[in-house]
Amino acid sequence: MRKLRVPSPAMAVALVSLYVALSGTAFAVGGGIVPLAKRAYTADNAKHALTADLAKKLGATSSAALVQQAVSQAAQAPGPASTAAGLVVVKTATWSAGPGAGGDFTVVCDAGQKAVSGGWEDPVGWGHSWDSRPTSDDSGWHTYITVSSNAPGGQSGTVYAVCVK
């Protein structure tokens, strides 16, 4: 007659791990995770059905009419939404310089306005800005631009000032 041997510690750990792994899968299927997923799926479908129902109700109204209505309501509302757009103005001026030359180009805001920001644009890419700053009284914006000496000819672009009333 043969004696049963006690399993090795490695075998005991392997059996416990197998038991834990299989019991976790059994819990997921029967205990609660799969039914929770089914309920979430059903709730998600109900949300989509509600959205589709609202879209059908709004379908008779064109999107352009909805946008126009929203704009008109925002313009009538008191506060920042109705007045902020009228406070900001972008002023522009042209800059131009020959190869190897440059200069300080200024954009001036209208009377009673202050420059809060500025910038420049070079559509071809031969210009370089070295300094961008407000004027000493904040009524405009300076940008110092030079043109590369390798440029094929005179270059030009636009300087900007963002002015606030």
C-alpha cells in the first residue's frame, strides 16, 4: 500500500492561486459584475433614446434658426456676454523693410483706447521680430522687425494691436 504524500509548498501556493482565480471569475459571472454591466448598458441605451427623442422635437427648427435665437437672447442679456465683444478692437498697420534692414513699427489705437496686446505677421518668413511692447502711454503697440540679409527682396507684413475701450 502506498502512502499519500503531503504536497510541496510550491504546489500548495499554486492550488490556492488557482482557487482564487477561478472564484473571482465565478463571482464576476454570477455575483454582480455582469448584471451591473447589463444595467449600465440598458441605462446608456435609454439615454440615447431620450437624445433621439429631443432631436426629433427640434428637427422642425433649423440649426440656423436655433443659432440666431441663441445670439439674440445673449445680446439681450445684461452683463459681460453682451458687452465684451464691443470692448475689444484689433487695429492693424503694414510694415515693410529691405534685405538686411529693419525698423520699429507702431500701431496706434483709437482715442480713448488702450493697447493690451500686439503682434506681427510675415507671410513669407524672411522677417524676424526682436521686440514687441506697448507704447509708453499704452495707446499703441511697437514691434521691432528686421529682414534677413539673404531675403530675395523687400519684405512686408502686418503689425497688430489689440485695443480695449
